[in-house]
Amino acid sequence: MDGRFLKVSYSQLLKAPNGFSKANLIGKGGFSSVYKGTLGEDDKLVAVKVLHLQNRGAERSFLAECEVLRSIRHRNLLKIITSCSGVDFQGNDFKALIYEFMPNGSLHDWVHSSEKLNLVQRINILHNVASALDYLHNNSITSIVHGDLKPSNILLDEDMVAHVGDFGLARFLGTNSEVNNSSVVKGTIGYAPPEYGLGNDMTSSGDIYSYGILLLEVMTSKNPTDDTFKEGVSLHNFAYMALPDHVNDIINVEFQNFQHEDSIDVKGKPSNAKIIEECMALTVKIRVSCSVDSPSQRMNIENVVHDLQHILDTIQGI
């Protein structure tokens, strides 16, 4: 640890979320549980991620996040405050990561709740996530593969700006990092690309595939393991078959209402309907281009960022 990071003990962290009480539990996965708490003299709100060290892979997940997060910084990545590695009061190993608290929770919760995101919010969030991936793949000191991109790993701050988190499965490209050499699960079912199921190494194009799945989930509120997608129908085919004239048919009802009420009637410009339809078609086309089976044919993340910015500018200019 260097001077940038606050030093905290187990006893300090135990007090932060009130003894890791269930009332403060805000998330749970195979490797960890996340608690809301306060830390420091100014009672700063934080998220404390406590590793389940008894579970295989949890130690590696902790090391991966520490190694990645100490070397990256971007406005659309979840900011780490510090970490803690020691023992609890019973003498058991204890490891935790402390992050900035994101008051608007996860993208998954918003996508699948009754309170729907509006059009600009959705596209802006997708642009935020693409910008984070572009940084990880192309602009960080060492190219990094996230490895587990999905809505539950996207956190939203008070301004609904998206921050990519959970680097427990991340890999450094072109290095012999100890983290890279560990045997771990590759991604999450439904979001992981097909080549991972064949035993292929994690790559940046795998992140692009996961991003494509995430994009359509944001636009349709359907997750990739939805009952709709069976008997040969995949999320990719679902989107592909809607192009170019039936994109509105796969967008959820609340989203369609937003289009008509906020983008057409209020402005009094009938031509706006066509503009919105074209923007939505381009968004779904991005999704299809990201999630083709062949990794080499997937869309470049820089082009995704550019196209989404164009869509945002077009919609906001109506």
C-alpha cells in the first residue's frame, strides 16, 4: 500500500457496516458479500466487499481486484478507497475491499424494476460502459480484460453515471501476472462468449460480446437466460431478426411510451418519430455486431463509443 490509500483494520471495518449486519447487506455473490457502511472521521459512505475466503477462487479474486484497481483510473470505473488483509477476532483470515458507495445501486436493479430509465439515461449509461471498456482495452498502461461484464457489475452514482466494477475475474493481456495463471471460471452464463465454453483464453473481444448482451438487456429488459430464448432462439437472433424495421417490437412498453410522449408530442415534430426509430435501429445493430460468434468479426469498442455518442447527440438535439 502506498500513500494514496487509507489504512484500515478489521475492527474499523467491523464498525463501518454495524458488524456486517444483514440490514446493511447490499449485494452477495459466490466470492463475496458487499455491505453499506461509514468510514473515517467524516463518516464517508462506503461499500465494503468482504471476501468469502472459504470458497475456492475467492483469494484469487481479491488479488486480481487489488492488482487491477491499483493501476487504473477512469471516471467510469468504480473507485477503490482501500483494502484490508488480516485476521478477524477469531483468528480467521480476513480480506476486504472498500469502494466509493454508489447511491443508485446496480444497473441490473434499474433494468428489471418497475421504475424505468428514460431513453437518454439508457444510451448514456451504455456510452459510459463502452468508454470504460475502451480505456481498459486500449488506453490503460497494460491492456485489461474485465471478464465478467453484466448489469449487476455496473454501479450508478448520484448523477446516474455508470461505473464498471467487480474485477475479480480480470486478466492482464501480454503479461505473466500470477493472477493470469490462476484457474478460474470465465464469466457468467448468458454473458460469457461461446469461445470461453470451448476453453479459449479470455480476450478483449470476449468483453465486447458480453457488452453486446448487456446492451440489449438494457434496451429490452430481457436477460439472456429469459424463457424467451430457447429452442434455438438466442438473444443475438432475437435482435438480428428485428432489424431493420421491427426494432420497436423488441423494446419494452415503457420505453416506447417514452419515445412518443417525450420525443414527439411534446416537441410537436412528427419527424422525430423516424429519428428515434433510426437511432434505436443503430443501437440494436451495435448489439448484433458485438455479439457475433466469431471473435474477429465483433465490433471494435472505439467504434461503439463513437456510434453511441452520435446517437446521444442526435437524440438530445431533438
